[in-house]
Amino acid sequence: MELHQLRYLLAVADNRSFTAAAELCHVSQPTLSHQIKKLEEEVGEPLLQRRRKGAYLTPLGERVYRHAQDILKNVESVQQAAFSFSHNVQGLLKIGVIPTIAPYLLPGLLRLSQKRHPGINFQITEEPTEHLLASLGTGALDLAILSPPIANDHVQTQDLFEDEFLLALPKNHSLLKSRDISLRRLRELPMILMNDAHCLRGQTISFCHRSGFTPKVFIQSSQLDTVLAMVETGQGISLIPSMARKSFRHRKVIFRSLCPEKLSRKISLAWSKQVAPSRSFNAFIELCRTTGK
């Protein structure tokens, strides 16, 4: 049983004419008659009675007619839904973000997405990089926003922009008297860093190692606000991503760029190479690329 056979049946019944039905369905009359005959053979009884005044439904034909109406209405609803979905970006995106990016980047990014693509809904997860990569591998996440390096051959990445690392100092710190502050000048100072679960800590230590020293880590914390609270009270210094700066205006902390070499981290998108990208997936990636320029 084919959909076009049901359409032909309805057309004949509604118009009481094979000729008129063929014209409406844009097929020849022999073709339409042949298809209805095949339908009748399949159900085992005639569906139409051919009379001098036209074609009329048999009792079985009336039953099939009602079911055919419902079937074709449902098919039309599916087609309309598919058309709407394909022409309007919509769907659920499951996005994972590392905690040192999420509160500073996501609000503006999702607000922009809501304006451009109101049909996209989001499920947000905040986890360290290792957990996000594992979730990408299992399909629990569609996308992740994190900071390289990423040691995973099954993940594809797209760099978005560079985020500068700023030196965070208490307001009365002696280094503030200097016009330029190099990373080497921090070698003897106590540092307050994120704990091992966060890539921000590893990036800071890597910067220090490249400058020839191992930082003296005095305090470790899982929260960036706690790190800056400790800096504020003079217990040490820290390196903080620039994107977080506006969120900590309430802290009595001074932020300075390091000179002569500015330090930064990359902010990147990551997704599984096995993912089948949807329209919402592609639209959000393009939005991130545009925002990052």
C-alpha cells in the first residue's frame, strides 16, 4: 500500500470521477486506474463502484477512505514539521564548559544565540577538561568550550580567540610601583592558584617553567573568587584570565599585563569527530566563530 494510491482513492471519491481525479493528481487516467486497482487487489475487495453517474465508495471503501484521510493528514503534519525544522534553527545543544570560562563567556554568548536563533535550547555542564572530553566521547555532550592543549585524537577543535592572563596584585603591593612587570619578577613571591583539577593552574605553572622557575604555590582553591579574595588580603599573587576581570570589580585587586611578553591562553571549541552535526550545532559553532573574531 502506497501513499499515492491513498491520494488517488481520495481524489476519485471526492470528485466522483476518475478523469477529474487524474487531472488533480497530475497523472494519466490509466495510471490512476491501475494504481487504484492494485490497492483493491491488496485489500481483497473493490473500494469503488463505477456507475454511469460517477464513482462511489463501497462499504469497505468508506472505511479505507476515513483511514486514508487520517494517514495523509499525519503525513502532512510530519512534512510541515520537517520543513519548519529545516528552515528554522532549533533543537537542544548539550554544552560543557570549564569553570574558568563558563561564567564569563556563556552569559553574553547565549544571550546573542537567543536573539539570532531563539529555537535553540541549551543544557550546560561545568566540569574540568578531562571530564568534558570523556563526555564528548560518550555522546553525553555535543560541544565543549575549553582551553588547549587537548590530548585526545578523537576530538576536533576550533580555536576562537586568545584570552590574556593578567597579574592580580593587592592594592598596596610593591610591584605596582614598576612600570613594567616581567614574569621572572614573580619567582620569589607566594602564588595563589587553582587546584589540580583546573587547567588554569597547569597553564600558570607552564608559563613559570618557561621563564626558568617553579612558582611558590602558597594556597590552592577550586574557586577563582576565593583566589582573588586571598590576593585582596595580601596573602599572595595570582594570574587571572582577562575575561574574568569584570566579574571581580568588587575585589580590591589591581590587574596588570605582564611585560615585555604578554601571556595568554586559547579558548577553543571541541567536539567528537564522530558527531553528526545538526543545523543548531553548525549555527552555534558559526556564532562562536563570529563572536571570537
